[in-house]
Amino acid sequence: TAALATAADADYEAAHGASFVALNALLMRRYLEERRLTRDAFAPFAILAHANAAKNHNALYRQPITAAQFHASPVVAPPIAVLDSAGICDGAAAAVLAPLADVRRRAGGAGRPAAVRIAASASVTDTLALGDRRDPLVWESVAGSARRALAEARLSLKDLDFYEPHDAFTIVTALSLEACGFADRFAATDLAREGRFDPGGDLPICTLGGLKGRGHPVGASGAYQVVEAALQCRGAAGAAQVPGARRGMTQSVGGSGSVAVTHVLEAV
């Protein structure tokens, strides 16, 4: 917790004991108050992540959970409970980068994976402290990096087959979906309840469990997202495969939305 807090504002957040759980609890409480919701509205995000992780043999939490279990989960920092939170864990992931022409020559043969291209990559920063933002529930780094990446790739949100958000907490999932434009403001929980982000929905998310179900090895989490997105684009995600997936977006977030790095990957 102390190490993670170094990514927060040391003077006005970390020094006063505002860990990342506490900071995200402030965001979640603000969201619930403004939308007039209870924390059970966030249950679909955790349930979905665990259901997807159950199909991933590399995931840490491969056991499905129910709405009742989510409701009864022990509170860590009100209103955030254990099942709102991604577990910090060990993990390693790696991606091999090469010129596209070389990859194309080697791809597609017997026993060889299909080529996956990095169509775009963008990074945008915001203030370090939540208190310095115009609206803490609008994550401008997430919005800006998604917008720039899609512009670079010459794509729109509707062109994406799946999305891997930085779901360190259920509130982060909701704020990221809304910042990117996949959901209107305060509508992400409604869409999740309707199944719009499920494997067969309009926009599958956390397809192999996300940070919540697969586990959150912090420095390796962004690389995990890229590897899992490449598997989806290749049609090699096994039981967790999104049918027909060829193009997806990954997003790694630092701090409480202080920086966001977005990649768009596509099969070629």
C-alpha cells in the first residue's frame, strides 16, 4: 500500500493516509450520491470479471461469484468492498515486437499465430491529485488517450470488438467506460446490468478476467492486457474467445486517473 501510494499526490493525499482504496472510495461515494444508487449497482462488473476469469487458466480468481456474495463482501473503505477490488498479485507477461513486414512473412503458417498490428498508441496525463480536477468523475486522461488512439488508427468506438479497461476497482471500470464514450455519464452501471459488456454483448470487456479476475500484478498489468488482446485478435483466447474479434482496445491507468496509456490492436 505504501509503495502504491507513491503514484498519488505525496503532499495532499498519501501523507494523510489516502491510499488508492480510499481515493477510489471517495470517487465511488461521489458517483453513488450523484446517481442515487447503492453499491450493488456495481456488482455486474465484478460478476462479469470473475465469470470471464473462470475461462482463463492463467487467472488468479477462477471462481464465479454471485450478486449475493458481492453484497455480503467485507468492506475495505466504504463503499468499496473486497469484491470491488482487484487483488494485487505476482505475474509476468511479454509481447514480442517486430516490423510488420517481418511478422507477415512468418505469420499464418502451420502452427504459427496470426499477425497482430499495433494500430495506435497514445498517452495522456491529468493532475496527480483528485482535488485539483475540475470534476473528479470525469477522467480526462482516459478520454484523451482513447480519443487520440482512435484518431491515429482512423477508427471509431463502433469499430472495436472488445475493450480491456484498467478495472482495478469497479468504480474505475464505470468511469473508464464513460470517459471513453462507451456509455453516457452515470449510465455504465445500467448497461452492465443489461449485459451489454458480456461476451455476447455490444462491447465485451475484461475478456479474460481483467485486473479483477485475472489479478493485478501492477507493473505487468498493462502488458497482460496487450497479450490478452493479441490472443483475442488471433482467435486464440480459447473458452474466453470473443466470436469474430479482430480489433480491440487496451487501456492502462496510472494513479487515480493521472495518466492513461491506450493501445489499439488489430488482426492483419
